[in-house]
Amino acid sequence: MRTTFNPEVEGLGRSHWMTLATLMPYLWPRGRWDLRFRVVLAMLLLAAAKIAIVFIPFIYKEVIDALNVTGSDGKVGVL
């Protein structure tokens, strides 16, 4: 049975690289090109989502600026 993690005891912790090395056979299995394709696709979509999160506020600014139409003399027309 696995013991619980105690932060006060040194030498029991695992690095992130050790955890990744343990998971690598499951994320990148030999001979399973379909799973490798899915992992690559998931990483690309994750990167695209991060990029979209950065640019969405700028896109919203442009949309709001386009909707902000005033009259020629600076007054807003009322219907």
C-alpha cells in the first residue's frame, strides 16, 4: 500500500519529471499511432486555447468600438 506524503520528511518527494517519466508509456505508447495523434491534437488545441484567451479581450474591444457610433456633431441620435 502506498504511504501518504509527509512534507516534513525529506527524500520522499517526487519531481515533476519523475512523474512525467512514469506516465510517458501511457501517453506515448509504442505502436499506437491513433493515441499519439490524439495526444498531439490535444496539445495543439490546448495551445490554441491559451492563445485565444490572450486575444479575446482585444477582439471584444474592437467589437465595442465598432458598436459605439455617434452623430456627426458628437451627439447621439434618439429614435
